[in-house]
Amino acid sequence: MSEAEQISASAPEAAASAVLDALNATDSNGTEALNATAKFVATPEGTALAYGSLVFMALLPIFFGALRSVTCSKSKNAADMPETITSRDAARFPIIASCTLFGLYLFFKVFSQEYINLLLSVYFFVLGVLALSHTMSPLMSRVFPASFPNKQYQLLFTQGSGESKEEIVNYEFDTKNLVCLLISSVVGVWYLLKKHWIANNLFGLAFALNGVELLHLNNVSTGCILLGGLFIYDVFWVFGTNVMVTVAKSFEAPIKLVFPQDLLEKGLEASNFAMLGLGDIVIPGIFIALLLRFDVSLNKNSRTYFYSSFLAYIFGLGLTIFVMHTFKHAQPALLYLVPACVGFPVIIALFKGELTEMFRYEESSEETKEEATESEKKDQ
């Protein structure tokens, strides 16, 4: 059986965060088995291991990113403040993603692929180190003993002087953060020099987890607009043109998770990969994280909507792989993930009589919350 199968990916783009910038470049990437022309015949065991591992890896950033998003939404630290997506952002997103995708397609047609990928490697090296460091930080806080000399630092850039002074950058960090940055830099150098699939996955998981944690939909309606728009985007660019496939084959960056189908035969030096684009993880993931925060807001000590959407994601991704293998053709993953992740929770809300409450749930940015608090104090 020739392995030329793909699960297409869409990707997020956002304005104010390095993580969002990184994910913006995943618009063009897809899930596919590499070396399709090499006539490699994957064993059933190798194929099952590869796709099973991809599904497992996809679930990790969604699950833990959603949990961290709850803490992130309550954070007072500017470095951990989420980026809120409004309905207007969601409506414009498929257009921005399409322009980015087609722009990359033209770039690869006009300019040398080697030089473009060199620039992208350096760009994603910096973003990957920062994303992996941010991901590791909470873990390191638990690993280091209490006696560890943890000094506090502050990086501050200002513009002007006196009363007109403005803060450009105000970032607080400590010794543990520096250790995380050092470890992440080692992984980054490994990726730059070897492009090894394990280093790629470490960066990819960090990007995905940060995206799910820091990208917040302000309500369920916005989530439906975003997922619906990218549903159409994914179907069009996969079935309607060869643009997504062309860019996916040319784009070399850690914006996908990969796992070798010939791992059992070649070990860690395996080279025939199945891939899953980060967009197929982050886009449904931020919706699932929103439902977890909605569960928390209900104060019922249950996570009904989170677990139902999480199981729906597993079902949708499994269905994508099944259809792909059955018809031997590239499949837009959001074609199956969007109806599953939106449909399952909505049906449950209908049965529980909480559909209106679900769609009325609204999240505010930290700035809006502070303004509301100050307004209440003035009224009192």
C-alpha cells in the first residue's frame, strides 16, 4: 500500500503573542506520510503505532492546555495573560489564514525553498525556545527543592522620561525560568542541526499547549464562528486546490507532530513519517478549553461539557484516519472534528436544558474585569 495519505491542517494566527505568530504559519501544513514516492510499504503494526501515537500526542496539549487555561484566565501576571478572540476576530480569521496560505504558496514558487526554510528555521528556533520554556516552567517549580536559591529578575524597557515615560516591555522572571530557557535552547540547537523528529515534536507540543492555554474564545458563539469558518477553509483548500498540499510538502518547521511508520524497522533513525498539523489540535483545543471554563463557571463540580467535547475530538480524529485509509485520499480533519466537537456538547446541553446558559456564557479580558471592578467601587 502506497503511503501518500494526508490529514490537512488549519492554523491559528494571532496578533500579540509569539505563540500565535508561530501557529499562524501552520495554515498550510497537513498530516501526511512522507516519502510517498519512495515505495515504502508500512507494516500494519507500524501504521497503527504511528497513528495511535499521533492521536495520543494530540490529546496531551488539549487536555493539559485546557487545565492551564483555567488558571491562566485568573492570572494577574502580564506574561500569562490570555489573548482573547472576539467574534470579529473569528470572522476574519479564515480570510487571513487563506491569504497567508496562498502567500506562502507564491513564495515557494518564486523564491528558493532552501533559503525560505533557513529563515523559517531560525524564526521557529526562537519561538520554539520561548514556547518550550514557558511550557516547562510550572514543572520546574515542582522539581526544584525549596532550598534552591531562586532569585527574581525584571526586564524593563521604557520610552521617554518623567511623566511621559511609557513601558514598552516589563517582564518578570526568576532563576528557574533561566534554567528552563537553557534546557529549551539545547533542544533548539538540536532541532536546528539535526531536524530530528523528537526535537520537532517537543517544539510542536509546546506550541500547541501554549496555543490552547493562551488563546481564549470570549464565548461559545465566537467558537462556532471560528470553527465554522475554518471548516469551510479546510475543505476548500484540500479538495478545491493543490495549494495546501504543495506548501505542506515544502514547509519545514516544527508546526506539526510527526511519528515514523518505520520505527519498528529503523528505530530512532526512521524517516517515513505520518504527521498531524498543529491547527488540527489548537483550533478544536481552544473550543474544548472554553467548555472547561464554562463547566467551572457552573460550580457543579462536574466537567460534563469538557469531557464530552474531549471524547468528541478523539472520535472525530479517529474517523478522519479511518476515512483517509478507506478512500486513500487526503482528508480535511476539521471536516470531522468541527461537527463532533460542537455537536456533542450542544446535544448534551439540549438534554440538560442548559443550551441558553451555554451560549450566554461570556468571558471578559482582565482589563475589562478591572474596569468593571473600579466602576463598582465608584458606584459604592
